[in-house]
Amino acid sequence: MAWRDTETDKVTSTNIRTRVGIVGAGPAGLLLARMLQLEGIDSVILERRSRAYVLSRVRAGVLEKGTVDTLIAVGAGERLLREGMPNKDVQLRWDGVCHRVSTVDENGRHLTTYGQAKIVEDLIRLREGDGLPIHFEAQVDRFEDITGNPVIHFSEGGVAKALHCDFIAGCDGFRGVSRAHIPGADAASFLREYPFSWFGILAEAAPNPALRGFAHSRRGMAIASARSDKISRLYLQVAPDFKVDQMDDEAIWDELDRRFVDGTSNRFNRGPIIEKSVARLRGFICTEMQYGKLCIAGDAAHIVPPSGAKGLNSAVGDVRVMAATITRYLKEGDSTLLENYSATCLRRIVPTVHWSCEMSDTLHMFPGQSEFDTRMQYAKLDSWVSSPGGQQRFREAMLGQPYPI
Ligand code: RFL
């Protein structure tokens, strides 16, 4: 929709108007736009990267039941229901032995493996199929008048533009601009940097069902999961300054086999490696997630070390709260949810970050780690598999906290 400038009464192409300006076309921004659309609320998404880049970003893959149900409820479940792979137990390896914990609870809830890139593609296809806008290569620079009549200033195709809106949704990830617009956000932000990185590998190799899950190894942690029956997603713990070309493909497969050793002759099926990336591990929480008519969600507000597979799942939890908050505010003029936005999201986020850090502390080898520390990690791992209470705690944490809204 074009914005009619009241002074000149001319429609200008550099000013646009919508009800909700959404910064970021990651899972959080795209899901929010869809939820608002279903409530009859217009939005515009501004995304600084190209469409091709957004569609090719390989990240999350393990979805909680609540995430699956939410995607189905907004109409983005068709391919997910067809291609999502039920994930009913987790393999945990340590000290050369493989253990299994069931992740099916008494209500039959379980995890599902389905790639983040597919979720993003499904949501983009839905939105564009309905003729609704996503501005790719539109870089947001700053916001104005967040407590009054919000304006998002951005540049697109080298032209400075302004998006006038009633509400701003900051879904722009850890390095976005939204969080910095919340006064006091810095003082309310807490960070833990881990002294290692994850080397992520996507391979055209049939996953070996006998080699899945998490491997605690004195050589460093490793993870194996499936993206389909032909594509494997693998991770190796590496040094923080590791470069993707530091290991050739054979060395990667050899290292995975060594870290997953469990006294059997099982080995990874090898195949061409089609994508490699390195990510630093950090835990981060910003406890101020709202100011005026700006709310932030997902990685913009918190980062979890990916060991617990919770980042995208947490973003979905926030977005549910944000969609309800904006809807109530815009449709009924009721600001109760808005005033409680941070506290409501944090009820789910804090225990989730805690669990993700606990997983990371238990699974990785830390620089200078003593034998005592390793034995304590074994004891923690054993507690998750050997008693009904420990299994229950592991299962509940993996399946995810209940939604506050
Ligand atoms: P995203 O996905 O980072 O999207 C933010 C978007 O905002 C854009 N942006 C801007 N646009 C306009 N103007 C600006 N100034 C902008 N600044 C930024 C960015 O280009 C981007 O497109 O955040 P969102 O939507 O909050 O989603 C979060 C998830 O992407 C993230 O939490 C997960 O990927 C984390 N994660 C996992 N989560 C899970 O739930 N299960 C998993 O199995 C899982 N595995 C992972 C993961 C993350 C990983 N990495 C790479 C850290 C595995 C890995 C290796």
C-alpha cells in the first residue's frame, strides 16, 4: 500500500504504510506475518538478504511438537506432514558405549526432523502466493518515534525509504538493529561465549540409523542427524578459530567415525559434502524484549547453544506471544499483553536457555578439562538414561516447555 503524504497529498514511492512493520524474513518474521494475516492484520516484511540467500540458509532441523502444531495451524504443514521425519528417541554416546532415551511422552508427543530452510520456503511460498509483500535486499537502518507513530527507515536498491506502521516487530536475529532501540537492553543482556565452535556439514550420504544423536568424545563432541533418507546433517566440535577448509572431506568422515566409536563395526555412509559452515557457540538473553510499540522475538532476544536444538523452537514460542499481543493491542486497544510481553516470553525462554547450556556443558570437551570433569559429565549423561526420573527430565526438556500463550 502506498503512503499518502498529508502535506503534499502525493503518493511517494519512498514512503509506504502498513499496520505491522516486520524486520527480518527468518522463521520468526515469516511466521509472525502469517499469524497476523490470519487475524486480518496487514504487515510488510523487510529483509536485508537476497531471496536466494534466505532460502539456502541451512540451520535448525529438530522441531518440537508445539512447533509442528503451530505450523500446521497456520496452514504451513502440508509438506512438513509429508516429509517431516518422526524422531522418537535420542542416542547418547559416551565412553565408547551407545545409550538410547525415548523422546515419546505419555501423550504420544515426539520430535520431528524437518529442515529450517524448508520451513522458511513454505512460509515464503504461502505469503507470496497470497500476493503479500516481502522486500528482499531491504536493509533496515533505524526506527523513529517508537512510542508514538513508528517509522522504520530502510534502504532498498540504493534508495532511502520509510515504512510507517502502528507496530514494529524486531525479528532480525542476534546481529539485527531492533534490540539496540530498546532503552536499557544492553544492561539487561547476559552473554556466555563458549570456547569452541561447531563445524556444520551437510552431505549427500544416506544417514546410518545406527549412528544418530550426540557423541561425547575425548576428541570433542559430534552430532549426526538426518535431513532426509539421502541427506545427512553432521556437526563436529572444533576450535573457535577453525576454518571450513582446514579439513578435507575424508578427514571429516574419519573424524566422525572416531568420535562415534561405540564398540560396533558401524561406520558413517560417506558421500559428497555439499555445504560446510562454522558457528560460534553462545548463550545470550536480553530480558527487555519490548519498548513502546516495538517487540523483539527469536534470536534478536536470545541465543541458545544449538546442542538442545531449541533456537527455532524458542522463536516460535515468542512469535505466538507477539502475534497475540499485537492482535489484542491493534484490534481491542488492550495493552495488557504488551505490558507483560517480556515476562510472558521469558517464562518459556529462561528454562530453555538453561537446558541448552546444560546440554552444552555436558557434551563438549572444554580446553584444559580434567579427568574429574569428564567423569562428572559421564555421571550427568548417565542420569539422563539410567533412571525413570532422569529419562523423564531429558524427555520433557527435549520436547519443550509448555507455551505461555
Ligand atoms: P534469523 O533466522 O537469524 O532471521 C533473522 C533475519 O533478519 C535479517 N536481518 C535484517 N533484515 C533487515 N534489516 C536488518 N538490519 C536486518 N538484520 C538482520 C537476517 O538477514 C535474517 O534473515 O532469526 P529468527 O527468525 O529469530 O530464527 C532463529 C533461528 O534461525 C535459530 O534460532 C535457529 O537456526 C537455531 N538453530 C536450531 N534451532 C532449533 O530449534 N533446532 C535446531 O535443530 C537448531 N539447529 C540452529 C541449529 C542454529 C545453528 N547455527 C547456525 C547457529 C544449528 C546451527 C548450526
